[in-house]
Amino acid sequence: MQRLSFSYGRLLNLGCLGLVCAAAPVMVRAADSPTQTRPSDDQLWQQTIDEVMGGDFSTAAKTINDVTASGRLVDEVRTWLADFETKQAKRREMNLADFTKYVEYAKARIERKEYRKALSWALAAMDSAADRDAFLESDWLLNLVNVSLEKASEFRKDGEWLDAFRIYSPLTLLYEQEPRYQKLEHEVLTHYRLDTMFEKKVDKTVTKKVDGEKVADGKSVEEKEADAEFEKTHWEERIEKVRWRDAEKALEYVGLYYVEPAKFKEIAERGLEQLLLLTESEATIKEFDGLKNEFDRKDFEVRVGKLLDRVREAPSLDRRDCVRYFRRVVTRINDETINLPEILLVSELMRGAFEPLDDFTTVIWPRDSKEFDKHTRGNFVGVGISIVQNRDKEIEVVTPLEDSPAYRAGVQAGDIITHCDGQSLKGFSTNKVVDTITGDPGTAVTLTVRRKDERIEFPLTRARVKIRSVKGMRRDPLDQEHWDYWLDKKNGIGYARVLSFQRNTVEDLDNALSELSAEGLRGLVLDLRDNPGGLLDSAWQMSSRFMKRGDTVVSTRGRIKMEDQTLDAPGNGAYADLPLVVLVNGSSASASEIVSGAIRDNHRGIVMGERTFGKFSVQNLIPLGRSGAKLKITTARYYLPNGDSLHRTPTSVTWGVEPDIAMPVVRKERGNRWKMQREANLLGPAHANADSDDNKDGDDGKKSDDKADGDKNKTDNVADGSTDSGDETSEADSDENDGNDDGEPKLPKLVQKDKNDYPKNDPQLDAALLLMRINLLGKAHPSVASAEATEASKTASP
């Protein structure tokens, strides 16, 4: 199985007019000069349509005003364009105001030597900047970067990894093409991850009686059992069933199939370095007896260090050399010294070893394999709920899923799941909850939920539940499980939002388009924003729905010949003539880039929005053994019909699919769109807790990062104290009491408010709707005269 963790162009032909110069100048009287011919209404009408199709809405708004004719259709276009321009002017005004505010906020934090907060506000300012390049070169920002780097170095020396991370992280986003910031960020994040990995987070306080009788130490038996379960599963849960033999097999396949010849010297070096980081962590030393023994720990470090020196001195290594070094550490040096659990040693070793490879090649250990398969297949066996661990560490229902046992039984968004078959879920991670709730189809399970002050039991029967990856504008008020796919039913404009490319995605889209076609579909807005990718076949099939026979969709090329292929449309697609707008943004990756690139390069529609993520790589899944572990490995690059393969690397200048019409948005607008989509996703009634967390997603227990391909890259950060949900907050409250970043005494509280007062709408979707409306109008009425004549005939008396 191959998996991707992946314009209307117009040629203006200008004729050349030859000018013959006379030997002597010719005097022309003013009265003899020809008068300039004014364009006709029909020409202005067509010019307006052309300008809209080119994304020049501002000029189109002026052109349509020069049309002298007046009628319903002309007036409607004038109104559409004028309203859109008014909104755009307001957006520009608000962007400028925010930019000015954020720069002032950042400089105020610099004066207080609060560099982490200053960087966060600088990141917010960049998002609203009219000229990002000029902003990044501003003197005050470059000075901030220098002093912040000095402060981060001090944090590192003191082992304050999280504080250092909070400096490096915004720097990686501000300066995306500066790989050293990414390296520094990775190093401190590794230290922080190890320090926090082994923390015991069991709450030892008892605030109220839950269900059982209290025992001598103030805890119920039920609470003691929950604490013990949490102790057993805190870190082992994440890496259970990790085995050296699977890791060894993964390295073998990397040598055979990776898209480029693997540099095993770098792989060996990074793997061994990761093990040394593991033994340096104070948290791991406290956790494991073998590391507490300083003699054994030093012995391990010296012996691994000698291996590392050999690796660095070697001109090159092949796979066998690399495996031999790793095996020696895992099966001999570890056993003779610190005796760490194999699951920990191997998982950390492979984490480091795979760093020289791309971000999308990774081992999917057995613990994560079922969740990965679920999102690939588009279905799973369970009760059909999307849950999250909320801020109170409780398991909260985000929403029941369509056509699921939970929805039919009456489970609601906001319900707190407290027990499963009488067993308390207190202290359980979401992964552990998934394992507890799911099971074989046809088996029974009882969920106990708290709904406000009620306690309700839901006896459920597990069944196969389908994850729908195609959604519409809103849920049908008469049938909550059904989506309304109309964006503008009056003008025949449909809307489909594709969340990922699963096995059943194209079937879901076909069903939506069939339903729309039966009711008069004339144009479609296909929304691929924030779609992280998925299956290559799904992307090819979806693209083919909109192509003519023989149109190239995508080609792939790899290190081995079997990866080389060109995928063309197998026939005339059912919607090959349907007017189309495709929305993309910086989180549209992989399969989304295949579809949008094919639409753009074959001139089958307008691609609108922001440059895509830039993941032009093909992954294959290879089972590693009976444990359930799999290797997700990049085996090829894919190429768009125009021949481009714009994969993004830390030093890339060009990457991703550039839209035909750029329509950037700022973080507050993105926040408003996400909130509107969350509200639309909500199935059934909800109560007070239903939207308590701003990042809810996932299916039947897994909080998703919305990266179906396992991408390791970050999405947008939000400045400290700002919010995408429309709330007004004080940015100063989070760590004011600790003083500034130079450790000086705390200063008086500085309140920096950042209310999201942007209109609750979607500017990119507004632009797509406007373009589609005018495009369809132009196709139906090529001239003003025909347009108004048609309208007149509609209103004529019988």
C-alpha cells in the first residue's frame, strides 16, 4: 500500500505594431486627433469577469461600475464586488492595527527583558505584516534574536530545557530557512521530553468521595486501583512491545528502499548520541536503578563513547556496520552495565537513528499501529465517539460520530466518561481509554458518564464505525447525521471539505456530488485546507473525477524502478466540465498537493488560498514482524503534471503548490474558521462542557494532531496571551511572578490585551464563492444584453 504523508491560466497574445517614422515631422491639429473609443458595456462585462477570474477583485469592482446598463444581474455583480471590497478594506485596516500593536507589545517586553514573550509577540506581528521580509530584517527584531539566543544558551547550561525551547521554537517559525534554529530546538526538546517522560503525575490528594468507601489513608479502593494502573502505564504504555529485532529489520529496509542511498554513518552517529542523551537526563537517572549506580552509568557512557568515536572516524559505514554497533549496545553493553529496559533503549536508539532521514520515515511501534490503521482505512470497531482529555484530566466527549452506537444511544458532546464497565478511568491516558472502550464487534460495553449533575449509564454494543472524511457546510437540521453540501443553492454552488485521503474518501465525495447533481449542481468549491494527505490511490481517483481521459495527474520516481510510474486519468471524469475552485493553505500536504497541483496544471479550475506545505514524498508501509510494528518509509518523490517536485527541506527557497490566486489570512481569521468548523462538526445536542477545549478532534479516544501521515513538523504557534477563540486575555499573567528572563525581580504586571474582534467569517471561502458566482454568471450570460434580456423574459407576464 502506498501512502502519502504527503489556473485557469490565460495567455495574452500581444501583437507588435510596426511604426514607420517619416523623415520630417508631421503636425496634427487638435481638431484632427481621433477621439478615444469607450469600451462597450459587453466589453466591460467580459473584462469584469476576466479580472475576477484572475483574482483582481479590486479592479473588477471599478470596471463593473463603468457599465452604463442597469439591470438586476449587473446590479447584483456590483453589489457582490462592492461588499467584498468593503470587507477587504476592513481586513487591511485591522491587520495594520494588529501589526502596530504587536510590535509595540514586543518592544515593551524587550525593555523588561522578557525575551520569550517578546518573541511570541514578534511572531504574531509577522503574521500580520504587509511585508514579511522587511519585518524580519528590522533592527529591533534582529537585536531581540541576538539577546534571546544568549539567554537560551544560559537556560541550556542550567538545564532549563523548556525555557530554552520557548526561545528556539518561535525562532524556527520566524526564520524558517535557518536550519540551526531547528537543530537547537530539537536538542532542547529531546532533553525536556526525557526529563518529563518519567515524571509521576498521580494526584495524591482526595477532594471528595467518588464511589467506594474511604480506607485508612483517605483513598477509596477504586482510587488506589486507578493510581496503580497509572503507575504501570505512564511511560511503558507509549512504547510497549518495542523489540530490537523489529528495529534491525527496519534498518535493513531503509538500506534497500529509502528514496536516497541512506547515510548509515550519520544514522549510527545520531542513534548513539541519542543513547548518551538518555543517560544524561536527571529524570532517567532517578527512574532506573542501573543509572543510579554511577560506576555502571559511566562504564556505559565510556563504552558507547568509544563506539561513537569509531563511527566518526570511519570514512563511511554500510548497514551491516551500523547494525553491528547498535546490536552491541543493545544486547551486550547495556546488559553488562545499566540494564535499561529493551523497549526504552531501542525506542530511543531508533528515534535518534532516523533523524538523518526525512520527517516522514519512521517506525510505527505496535502501540500506535492500530490508530494509524484506523485513519488509513477510514473505519474502526468501537462505540463511535471522539474524545479528549480536558484541562481537568477527565475524558470528555467531543462529539459522537455519525451512525454509531454512541450516537444512537444518546451520548452527547460534553459528557464526561468516568467509568467503563464499572472500572474508573481516573488517571487513564486517552490511549488507555481507547484500549478499554474498544473491542470485538458485537461485544457489549457500558459507559458511565457525568452530564452536569447527572450520572448516566449507556449500555452499548461495539460495531464497525465509519470515519467520514468528506463534510459539507453544515449539518442538515432535519437529519443531524447528514451534511448539507450547498454553499449557495440558489446559484448551484456546492461545497465539500475533505479532511484526509482514506480508502473511502472518494466514495464519500461521489455520494456528495451525486446528491448535489440531482439538485442542480453548477459549480463546486473543494476545500483541502488543513488536509495532511493520505493514500496516493485516493488522490489519483479524486483528481480523475475532474479530468479528461489521458490528463496526467501525478508521476512518481524512486531509487528502485518499481517506484517509477505515471498516473493519468483513465477516462473522462464524471465532473470533467464542472467549474471548480480548490482551497488550500500551508497545512495542505501530500495527497492534497497532488489534487490541487493536478487541477492547477491541467487548467481544470482555480486554486486559491496559500502556498501548500511542500510534502512531495511517497511512503510505503512495510510490516516488520508479528508484533504489529510497521516501517513507514519514503520510497519515492512525486511530480506534478508540469514536472515540478517541490519538496520542502530546511533550506528550501521554493516549495509546495503556489495557488493561482493568493488569499492569505491571519491567525485570528484562522481561529475563527476552526471554531466555525468545530461547531459544524458537532453532532447532536451539547451542554456546557462541549467546547471547553480549543483543540478537540480524534476518533474514539485519540486526540488527533490532524496529521494523518504522522508529520513531525509544527503548525502555527499563537503568541502568549492571545487567543483564536474571540476571548480577551492578559498576556502578562502566565509567568509574571518569576521575574524577567534575566532573573531580575518581578516587575509590575503588564497587561497586553489581544481581543479577537475579526468578523466571524472565512475570507478565503468568501473569495471562492464570489469568484464562482461571477464565473457561472459569465458562462450563462456572455453579454450584458443577453443577461438582461434573459432576466426580462423571466419577469414578463404570461
